[in-house]
Amino acid sequence: MTIPVTTRFAPSPTGFLHLGHVVSGRYSRIMAGDGGKFLIRIEDIDTTRCTPALTQALREDLEWLGLSSDGPVRQQSAHLAEYQAVLANLRERGVLYPCFCTRREIADAATQVAPDGSLVYPGICRHSVARKVQGRDPAWRLDMGRALDVLQDVPGWYEVGHGRVAGKADAFGDIVLARRDTGVSYHLCVTHDDALEGVTTVTRGRDLYEATSVQRVLQELMGWPELTYAHHALILDADGQKLSKRDGAEGVRVLRQEGWTARQVLDHPRVLQALEASAYSGG
């Protein structure tokens, strides 16, 4: 029996929607298919950049575009206690440790780069778990070596259109699962929510492809289902960089003010070009 596909589109209200979001939303909707479910999630754990006004604007723009969820819209900031429970579980199992390092200290000591381009944490606080800094709250890091010892494997995943992909979690080092400013992290929250909401196929931009290695470790540690992944092509700026919320000319609100209809924005040439480039994944 074929299991219906459930996808999710999970924008973060740190700015206004742009055409890159339109690609992601449309791609997720397409991958859900006629008999599947398309869910919307608001990832607003970054309390320094996500505001109620931007969240409301996000909801308004999604409604205008006609991108509606097939279930309740989950807003992460309303579920922090759930993420803290996962962290408590991992602490009790001895795979987390507190880290008091600053970004400068990490940059000065790091010698390796992870597959996603970030610096690999050099293990300063792991090597001295009793280290504390007066007046500084810790971040909490996953002891990746210990976690992989527990799993006795480096988990891979299935990528639509490509087949089985070997994981690279061991090349990421001890990633942060609880930032000192928010108490949680993207990896933690997104993996928890995908399992909770019954997502079967994670659709998202190619820029998050490498992050899958880390999230598969969390799925295995917590006994959550292994999902299928489909990473779509990105809209790039003139410098070949991913389109960001700072690119106002590509903003949904700007186009709307200029008289574009929702259908015209959904079928914007740059959106269609990215979707066509993602056809290998079934988009």
C-alpha cells in the first residue's frame, strides 16, 4: 500500500517573503501531490529577528498567494517546552555538554570546515567539561563522537531522484542544539516537528542539503522515523548567491504593490526556472 506523501513549507519570519520562498512553497505543494498533505510551519525561534509584525505579514502574504495549509499551522515559538524536553532526554543520555565559548574563541581555534561551510567546533569545552565562564550562559552541544558511538553508524538518507546518500555527520563536529540566546536550535526544532507532524518528504532548498546529515543523527537518537528528502534548486542573485530577504526587488510585497497578481508571482519566470531545474526530484 502506498503511503500518502506529507510535505511541509517552513518559512521563518525574519523578513518579508521573496521569490525564493515562492519556489519552496510551490515545490512542497507539488511534491505532496493530489492525494497528499501540504503543511505550513512558521519557524520563529529566532526571537531577535522574528517579530509579531513580520509573522503577521508572512501569514497575509501566504494567504494572498493562495498557499494554504492542509492542517493547523504550527508556530514554533509556542512549543518551546517540547524542544526543552528533547534536550533533557539527550542530556540524561550523556550526549550533550555545555559550551561557554564565544564565536571569536571558536574562530581562533578552529582548523576544519564542515560540509556546509561552517567552522567545525574544536572541542574546547568537550575536553574540559567543567569549564565555566562567570556571567555567561552556555550553549549546549551534541557530542557527535559519542552520539555516533551510540548509533554505531553514520546515518545516510534517501534523496528523491538520486537514491541513497551517505551521511557526513562525523565531519560536522559537535553542533549546537541549544543556542545560548534562544535555548533551542534549528536542527533540534525542525527534526522534532517533522516527526511530530508526520512529514514523510522534506522539501527544501539545496542550501540545506548538507544539514540533512546532522538531522538524521537526531532522528536516529530519538527513534523518530527516517524521512525522504527532496532539495530543490535555488534562485540566485547576480553574484551567484542565494536570494535573501534583503533583495527587495524580488519581494512578494514589492511585486504586489507594483500590480502583479498572485498567479503572476507564482508563475514568475525565475520561479518557473527554479522549478524546472528541480524536475529531477519530481518537481
